[in-house]
Amino acid sequence: MGLDRRAFLGLVAGGAVGTMFTPIPWKFIDDASIWTQNWSWIPRVPKGQIDYVGTSSKLCPACEGLKIMRVAGNPVSAGGNPDHPLSRGGVSALARSEVYMLYSPARIKSPMKRSGKTFAPITWEQALIEMAEKLGAAKGSVAAISGDGTGTVNEVLSALVGKLGSAGCFMMPTEATSAAKGIKLMGGQGQAGYDFENADAVLVLGADLFETWGTSTRNRKAFGATRPAGAKPASTYIYVGPTRNNTASVCDQWIPAGAADFGIVALGIAWHLLKAGATSNAPGFDTFKAVVNGGFGPEDVKRATGIAPDVLAGIAKTLASAKAPLVVTGSPFGQGLGAAPFIAGMSLNMLLGRINKPGGVYMLPELAAVVPGAMSRAALLDGDLPAFLKGVEAGKTPAPKALLVYDANPAYGLPESATMAKALEKIPFKVSFSSFMDETAALCDLVLPNSLPLERYDDVATPYGSGFCIYSLVRPIQKPIHDTKTTGDVLLALARKLSIELKFDNFQQVLKEKVAGLAKASGGFVAKDVMPWQVAAGKPAPALVGGDLWKALETGFAWTMVGQVAQTGMGFASEVVAKAVKAGKAPAVAATLAPYSQLRTGTPATGIPCQDLTTVPDTELVGDTTFVRLNSETAKALGLKKGQTVKLSAAGVDCQAKVHIFESVMTGMVSAPLGFGHTAFDYFSQGKGANYLSLMTVAEEPGSGMSMWIASEVKIA
Amino acid sequence: MEEKRSNSAGGVGGMVLCALIGFVGALVVGWVIFPKLLYSEKTQPIRFSHTVHAQLGIDCEQCHHLGPDGRFAGLPTTESCAECHGEETGETTANGKEIDKFVKDYVKTGVQVPWLVYQYQPDNVFFSHAAHRGFECTKCHLDVAKMDTPPAYYENRLSGYSKNTMKMWECERCHASMGTSNACYVCHK
Amino acid sequence: MSGQKMEFPITWGMVIDIDKCTGCGACMASCQTENNVEPQREASNKLRSTSWMTVYELTNGKSFPDHDIAYLPRPCQQCGNPPCVSVCPVIATEKNENGGIVSQVYPRCIGCRYCVAACPYHVRYFGWFDPVWPEGMQKTLSPLTSVRPRGVVEKCTFCHHRWTLAKDAARANGKDPDNLDDGAYVTTCVQNCPSGALAFGDLKNPKHKVHELIKSPYAYRLLERLGTDTQVYYISRREWVRKLGDNYLKSE
Amino acid sequence: MSIIESEKNWYPEGVERCSLGKFLKWLAFLGIVAGYGFVAMIVCFVYGLGVTGLDNYFGFGLWITFDLAVIALGAGAFFTGLLRYIIRIDELKNIINLTVIKGFICYSGAMLILSLDVGQPIRSWFGYWHPNVHSMLTEVIFCITCYLLVLIIEYVPLILEQKQINKIPYLHNLAHQMHVVMPLFAGIGAFLSTFHQGSLGGMYGVMFARPYAFRDGFFIWPWTFFLFVLSAIATGPCMTVLICGFMEKVTGRKLTTYRIKSLMCKIGGTMLLIYTVFKYLDTWAWINNVLPRAGMTFDQMFYGLVYGRWLFVCELVLCLLVPVVFLLTPLRKKPVFMYSGAILACAGVVINRYVFTVQALAIPVLPFTKWEIYTPNWAEWATSLMVIAYGFIIMSLSYRYLPIFPQEVGLNKK
């Protein structure tokens, strides 16, 4: 029987009606919508038992203790460790990145050797052989740069370089560099530590205390603790600097002053204190008094800085009437300060009698070194890297035959970067131990990726700024994701290959020895119920509970000690101050570059952590262009308009920027964000904006001879 | 056209008949064939026998337990299975072979067994076992304790979910009957 | 229409001390990863990027040197009378008894964006594209929050998943899950804020710190006069900051 | 019989049409535009709405404006249906078919755009299954889909009346029966359509945290509910006249008498007058009550060019008062005034829908936020153009093959 059209239509109609009485259409519609919540290309979240393990942040210079959340043993996120004195539960945007940065697209996945303009992967064994051969040949002229301000790995590095015949072992310049130089010139001993927890009036000269300066997370926790919400603050914070930056935004007072003038401001305040009868029996007080009275009267300061006399008197009064005043001097962008402003600021602390006092400045002892032949931190900080590289570039200093770069990115993170890059090019053999493909690694001959902090054993010893000695461990929570190794281990293996005796076979042994030393130090304890600042304020320090300190540190607790080095000859170093700080008439400069730095844009060694890009406001970065900030008066004087694209030139370099009119910048200042303008790393960093640090010119500070680049004139067109 | 109209008398009856055939056919396809097509049948990677383990006197909670923080540990890890089944048995029985397969494929390689979870809930669902402690497991789960061979797992080809996954209305019905909140965030994340 | 205020036995609320916020962005960074927001390469387009928590820069509008700035972190305000809830055609967002948290359920959302239009705080974000993580990074996704496909609206949930965990922990320890201790449940931004500018708790529970904080004469809420009755309070001793929390006529 | 000849058999009785070649060229042109839009639509579906110019500030943009405008202008269908079948203004039978087709085009086009505009189109049915009865959008979803069904029911008999199709007795009968029950559908349609026009307005009026759009109102309906209904039924008839006039211009044939068009415009003008009164009252109350309550002023509602005050003046003066005068005074007798009055009225409603959609969202309500600018991109324009091209195609086919204009034969006798 043929199926005619009617029969067919009937069949179709019947079928259609029938289908409506079956699950087919309904189930189909329903399942289709369920499918939309189960798209295969949308990642599933990990499943499994959740637990938390402790470690410390190594990527973030604030060195917070971390609690790492794990799922089925894999780390998924980093939070602050409430038990850790440097975190107290807080965490910076950068420390938060510790976990996901494991999978950063910028990571170097295996050892690599340069071949022409690109890199080719090699094995670790090949890399060691290659390195041993080249370093063996370069004996007597090996230099090293470390960007790790707190790690014991510096001992291994400096000992190795020392035994190879050092051409210089340098730290990347930070606040600690200026402070160490200042302390040395003052004849002091130890590392300056600031007891914010117990201070009730803090004068901040430039230091971006709550963003990049020292233990910034701890600083903020200490600040917050004295500021109960909605109630009268129990502390006074005064910020002196060229912009109302993140720190100044929460301070009680912002006093606009150029970054080159912090010394003048400090001495101007000293003038008031001296007038009020402040005195000191530290060496050089009389000279100091003469210097201050000789040229830093209120009118002198006003002429040089524009700060009104009553403002200065007010600060002096606040400090003098406080129970525990404290003065902190630093660079608004964390480097280049020079020694003199630091000394001037420290002189105020001495006038106020704040050395080794609760709520004052503690001169902290350095933890004992364990690697034979290692340089002390003070010795490492004494090296002047910009001066060295400038010398190499100019041919005044012989270029080292080999350079080892650890956790540092000098090709990006130094001023006058064009000069620095040229200097680096003159060094024939360079090895980078970076975890990420940064600008320096891209210049090197060998790239030997360091495992990230969550993949390696490492440590944090008393970061600069901490008001107490502190030691915490960094421990592997996850197997290295790529073919990377702990640089400490690599260096020790290298030493063996070169038949250099460094006492240890692997880096973990070094750390164990270090911890064993701490267990013997008197006064040290594990911060749990009692925090070090409480001990400083008078609470008895708990005994170091017998047992395994290593284990306690591995669980994320910190060893701390409220220690101080008794000062034998710490003086005012007035001769340095007198030479470097001069309250003359401010030179007529159209525009001074006043950079600022923020943890959310990472460090030169990390690049911009990918999730932190979202936290960068559109007044700082839009598309691929960064903004510089100036107030309307400056803009008018320079003939610039809001949103205008401009070219900034200095130090033989041009940088592009857009103009953001921002009234919390001093007149005559051009405030510029650092951390942008990477040419390396991944698509979260590369090509985003310009690196304004390259515009900063390095000058030699009179008196100290130290390199400084706190303020540079810049041309804007 | 003319020709078709001519046999319209017989056509109407035929049309009705065909419509009926179409109707019944659709019902058959929809109720019998379609469900079979919609789901793919999968078997567990390891033929785990709950019966054998239950007979050994192992409590359910020994493997499926609540953590101290109230979070459900779910399925045991390969490591916890390996506490008993760490080495190959070399036995030739069916069970022995299955154990050896487990040891060889998972314990030795350190890989977690991709168990198929009958009640698998999507990522956007949060289920608190702690809050449901008063209920029998079998109220929601298949009563596998008495099964020597785990039942087949049916995966919806379209949505990708297990056939046994409890639908939202089932959760809601029980919550409503218990007077428990049906607010979104009680179960969704 | 504007609906009526609902009362809940538990009312989770946040108190943000603006005078302590340095604008560092740690809260935003914490939120991004806690809640599985993808890393955004072009995050400088603020109209397109997703940040459940956003820090706004406030200024007093004066010129140097009288200029002043403040930073205002803005999570979802969890309105008592949410403009976004009644407009949703499919009940994908609700204000129900869950501690007054405005819920947003992704598998129900059809992506009409009516709630986005209705919210004056801009807390609601739409998935313009499917989220993508750099290779391997999906292993660091939080297990507590689901990943949203494109085409749905998402917003801050006061990390409500942490509440469910806190309740489970209470149950396991024989405590009352409906009467949690202060601090047993806090959001990730509150937990990680380095300045301690953020506080979180049950506004109705006298044992919780926030209960007292919201009574401060310096406490205020955003756009109060619109009647949104938010559960996020701000505190500032600076009058100009408080004044920026709402619109005022010249005569006021 | 060649194709060209046989095609002529499909024309309505006694009319002339342009050559098939010319017609096909016209269709091809429209097809290219529609095809471009179709590609854009596929791109939107595959990659997500990120390909559009929309963002988190402007969740609603060109598409919603387009939808609202099209639906308002398409309102002629239900209102004319109401007048023709319920109020029995018999003369309107000469233009009712056109309004039905216009309505169908507008609503189906709007539905197409809506399905694009939701982020998860596969879930659109949730609107029925999980409805939130408090949401104006739920009302819109229900009414629009139901009304589209009504429009289809109204459109089908028109198709069935096609000369060749109508030869089939069954379909002929069906068409007849449908015509008989048409008043019922006209009634349902009028009800549904009034409601969703209103709820579209209500959608904005209920946004109490958006002072630009928020309105108090009557019971659950904010004033915008009624204003949107009124503005739609005022401009709907005007749009019908414009379409009719445009088709006459293009085809060079008279399709309806000037009397009918004039009547339509008079109806539209009358409604526009009523609307004007209410709109002025509403604006007054908005400036003096809604805005001050929110702490905002009238001046704060405008910014730059795209959100400038000129839009306000255009909408409330140029596109309300002027067309009222043109359409309700003897000026209407002159085509130039009648048509420009209709154009202005339609432009006014488009501006109204635009400002409610985009400007309402652009205004910084939080004092520390700023105005944002929205620019639709190619994907939105292309898809919107696609709908317009689709409308032209439907209308062209309908005109060529369906007996839409009862007066056409008579008016074009030589």
C-alpha cells in the first residue's frame, strides 16, 4: 500500500500529538537547560578534603605568614595566617597570588640555554656542567645580584661567589639599603626595626608605610589596632611626601614635601625640638645642633620646601608630647632614598630618645650565619649596585666575567634602566635563577628556574622594618609543577661540581642548621599567644618550649625575639647630613618625577600577578597606557589637559603616559606608578604601560657617596 | 491534485488510522526507546563489592565519614584503600583479580580512582551531610551495601549528569515537608 | 513596586571603616580567587571587568592642597529592600531568610540583566564571555564556589559558602549553627584585609562586634534615601566622606 | 507556462505588481542585509554577548531600545484591531490588514532580538516555568509571547486568503471561520498588548533606585505603565500611516484613501494629546517629587551630547506639541503636515524609549561615580538591521501576494 499524502499527514499529525504525551520534548527542553550549567568547556572546581597548612610569603616583600587552603592536598588559595606576627590574618594582593602564580603563564618551565636570540631547553645536568665550566673560567671575576632581602640563600650565594673570587655581591636596592648605609655612617650596629605596635605618634617621612615599605601588612595591622572603628584614634600618623599616597590617605595629616626634601623637613623639626630643649649624649650632638641651628630654622625650611613654620612646629609638638613617638624615613617608591635623609630622620628618633625603646626604633641583631664564608646582611647591603653597573657601563669598573642573578630583575627594577641594561650586556656570561621569564632572564645565557615558594624550602629572616627579630619557614606544599629546582640546592650542587666546600649538601640542611641555631638563642620564642610587641611593652617573653622548633616553624608559626644590639657609638653623623642636606632655595624645576609603587603590581621579580590586574584602577592603566598624575596647577603651568597623551623624557629615555589630573599631588610633581611597562613576563604584564623608573637619574649623594635617585627632573611634552 | 481529491472518501479513514498509528508510535518511541537513547550506561572502574566489605564488619563510616569540621569526606582516597590493599594478591578468583587490577592501576601509580558517583551533584550545589545526619543514607543514596557488583551508572548524554542525581524539586519537597528553608543559598553556591 | 522590608532573625552585615582603608586592593584580590572570577587580561575596562568587590576612590573635590581622598570598598550592599530582586523574572535572585543575604543562583539565571539595570551600586556583573584560566590555573579554583558559564549575572554573596561551612563546623561540634560566635563566619575580604578596615557579623546579635559598630555616630550607608536599606555600613570621621554616601540637594 | 507567468497567478485579484526580476533584486538586497545580521546573531550565540557593545553599566542598550520602540510602533495592530472589531469603526477595515502584518513583524522581530539579548537563551522558558509574579518582566514575557500567538492567528487568515491557497476548500473555510472569531482575538490581543506595553513601561518605573526612571503610581503600576500604553497607541496608528504612505511611494500605487490615513492620524493625534497631558503632569511630578526625594536635581539628569537636554526638549516639545497640532488641526489635510506630524510622533516615542533605556543607566546615582557613555557596536546594529530587513521582506512578500488593501483595485483603476 502506498503512503499517500493524506496518510502521511495523518501519521505526522498523530506522531506530533503523540510526542506531546511523551517525555521527549519536555525532557529535551529540561536537559538542554541543564546542559547549560554543565558546559564541558567551563572548568569544574576541584573536589576533595579541604585542609589548611602554614607557610610564609616569599613573593611579597611584606613577608606575611600564610595559611594555604588545600583541596585533596593541592593548594588552592593563600590567606593570612592569624598566628603570624607579620600577618595577623592580613595578606597583601601580592601574597594572595602565591598559589595561582604557580600556574602563571610567565613561568619558566625548564632550564634553558640561550641559542642566538631564543632559548632552548636543556637538562639540569647539562646546565650544571655548562655553569661549572663557565664559572670556573671566570674565577676571580664573578658577581652576583640577589633580590631576596630575607633569605638564607644569600649566604649560600655570597659564600659561593666569595670562593669563586668575587667581583661584587649585591642586593637589589631597597629601603634596607639606605637604612643600612645610614646606620653604618652613624656608627651604629644592627638593623633598624620599628615598633609601630607600641608607638602612639608616628611621623612618616616619605616611606609608603602601608603599601610597600618594609613589613607593610604588619604596619597596617599595627595602625588599625590603634584605630578602633568609629572611635577616637589612639595614635597619630603624620605623612610627609610629594603625594597623598595610599599611606597618607589614612594618616591624620599630609604635609606636602618633595622627596628630595625629607632631610630638610627632619632637620627643621629637629630645630623645634632643640629649641624646646631636646638633647642627647650621643656622639656628634653638638655638631648636629650647630648644623640644625645654622640653616634649618623655620624660615629656611619654608624657603626650601614651602612648609609653613607653624606646620613644622605642630609636628614637633605632636612628637614631643607623645608618649611613644617614632620617626620613619623612607622613599615613597621604596628605593633610591640615599643615606642622609635616613640619618636625619634617625636623628629625630635620637633627639626624642627613641632608640631601643618600646614604640621606638630597635637596633635588631642579625641572625647568626651558618654557611662558612657567607657575607653578613649588612655587608651585602653595603654594596652599591647602581654605582657598580654604571661604572661597568662607563668602563670605569671592569665588567665581571660572570654574573649570577637570584630572585632579581635588575634590567627592569633599577633606575636609569637603559644604562643598566647596557652594563649587563657587557657581562659575557649571565645566569638567571628567576622563576618567571623576566627582563633580566631574557638577557641571560642560562636560565635556571627557581621553584616557587610553595614548591621549595626557604626562609624569611627579619625583613627590614620589622620591629623584632623574626624567622619563619617557607616549605614545599606541592611538588614542582615544572622542571624547576630550589636555587639553594642548585648552588650547592654547583659548588660540589666546582669542588668548593660549602659545608652543606642541600639547602634544607642549611635551613635546619639555621633553625638549630635559633633554638639556642636566648630570648627567642615561638609567637603563639604572646606577640613580640607585647614582650617589648613589658610582658614576659615565653620560654622557647622544648621540642622541635623546626616542626613549629613548618606548621607556620614564627620564631621571634625582642632583641637589640647595644649601641656603643651611634652618633648623629652630622658631617654627612651637613654635606647632603642643604636648605637652599628650591631650584626652579618645571616638573619633578615622583614615582609610587604598589604591591598589587607585583615586584620587578614577579611582574603583575594576573588576578591583581583587576585591582588596578582605570586612573592608573587603561588599555596599554599608564597615567601620570599631576594637579591642575602643574597641568596648567605645563599646558597639559586631562586625558592628554604625553611623552616623559629623562635619563635619555622616553616614556608614554596619559595625564590624570589628581589634586593630591604637590604642585610641580608628576606622580607616576611603577610596576608597569614590562617587556617580558606574560600577557598580564607585558606591554601594559611604561616603566617610569627608567626615567630616574642616579646621582651620587654628597657626604655618603651613595647612589640616590629619589627625585629626578622630567620633561613633559 | 484532481486525482487525490477523488479518493478522498477512503482517505479520511486512512488518515485517521495513520494518525492513530503515528500517535501510538510516538508514545512507544517517547516512553520506551527515547529513555534508552538518552542515557549511556557506564560501569565503575573497579568492581567494588560493598557486600564483601560489609561482611568483614567494616562500618560504612570507616570509609564514608564526616570530618571534624563537619565536612563530608566522601569517597575514600586510593591511599586509604591501599591501607588494606597495598599489594597484589596474585589470586585467580574474580575478586582477587579485581583487587590486583586496583593495586596495579591505582595504588602503584598513585592515581585516584575515577569512581562514578550515582548522586553526583553539580558544582553549583552545596550539600551538607552534617545537616542531614539524622537521615538514613539510603533515603537518598542507592542501597549499595547489599550489592556485590555496583549497579550500572547512567549518564544523561545531553546534560552530562547521572540519572540518579537528585533533582532540585526532590530536595525542595523534602525540605518543605520538614519545614526546612528552601532559600537558594541553603543549597546553592 | 518597591516591596517591603523583610526581617530576618540573623542579619549578616559588614562594617567598613573608610578611615582605615588604604585602597591597596587586597580585598578585591582575595575576592577574585575565593569566588573563582577569571583573571582578566583587559581588566582596565572597568565597565566590562568583573570585581564583586571594588574599591572606589573618593575625593572631596577641592584643589591642592585642600584636596582629600578616601577609599571605599564596595561589596554587594545586601539591601534589606533590594531593587534587584523583585525585578528578576525567573526568581534567580532572592532575598529570603538566609541572614538577609541577597542570593543569586547561576543555573536559574537567564541573563536578562534587568537586575544589573536596577542596582544603583553596580554590584552586579554579567558574564560577557566564557571564563578562561591560564593553563593549569583552574587547579587553584576554590571548591566552595561554582564557576559561572557566560551569560549569567553574578555578584558578591558575602561568601555565603563560608557560612555553610561555619554551620557545618558548628553542627559537628555540637554547637548551634544558628547562633555562631563572632568571627566564626567572615567573608574573605574581611579576613584578609591588612588594615583591619572591614568587620563582619550578625547585626542583630549583641555578641557580635558589628552590632555596636553600626550605632556609631559616624556610621552611614550608601544611598539611604532611596530606601534600599542596605546591610553594609560605612564609618568615617570625615564629614565629606559621609556626605558622599548619598545625594543631597543644595538646600540640605 | 514560464515561471514569470505562473508567478503572476499568485498576485491578488486585479492588481499590478512590478516585474519578478526587479522584485527578486529587491529581495536579494534585503537578504544581504538580513544575512549580515544573521552572521552577527550567530557570532553572539557562539561567543556570548561580549561581542556586543554592552557592558555592566549598560546591561540594556540598543537592543532593548530597539525592542521597545518597535513594540510601541507596532502597537497600531492591537489598537486598530480594538477600534475595528470592538468599537466597530468600520472604515478601518481598509487598513487593518496592514496593521496586523506590521504588528506581526514588530513583535516577531522583537522576540528575535530578545532571544539574542538574554545571556542564556536556552533557558528562556524559565520565564514560564519559574515565573516571578512580582517582576514586570515576567508580565512582559507572558504577554508578548501570548500576543505574538494572537498576531499569528490574525495573520494566518490573511495568508489563507491568498488567491491560490484560498482555492483549497478546507483552507478557505478555515480562513472564513477565523475571520468570524477575529473580534475575540482582537479583544484578547488588545488586553494582552495593553498590559505588556504597560509592563514595559512598568519595568522602568519600578526601578526605585534609578531616579531617572522611577515613578510612583497607581496600585502596583507606576505611571510609566500608563504612559507607555498611551504613547504606544498614539504612535502606532501614525506608524501604520507612515508605512502605508511609504509603500505607496515605493510602489507608485494608491493603496488606501487619504481619508483613511487621515482618520488614523486623527486617532493617533487624539491619543497623543491625551498622552501629552499626562506626560507633562508626570514630568512635573518627577522633577518636583521623585528627583528631590532622591536628593537629585533636574540638571543632574543631563550630560554632554548623547544625554543632552536637547533630547528632553525634542521629546516633550518638538515630538509632542508639534505633532499634536499637525495631527489634530485642519493642517492634517495637507499631506506634508500629516506625514511630518506622524514622523515626529514616532520619533518622539523612539527618543522616549532610548532615554528610559540608556540615559536612565548612564546617570551616576552613587555620588562618587561618573557618567558613562554607551556606544552600540556592529553586532547590535547588524542584528537590529536584520530585523528591519526581515520586516521589509515580510511586508514585500505580503504586499505582492496577499490581498491586504481592499481599496487597491478600486483606487488604481485607469
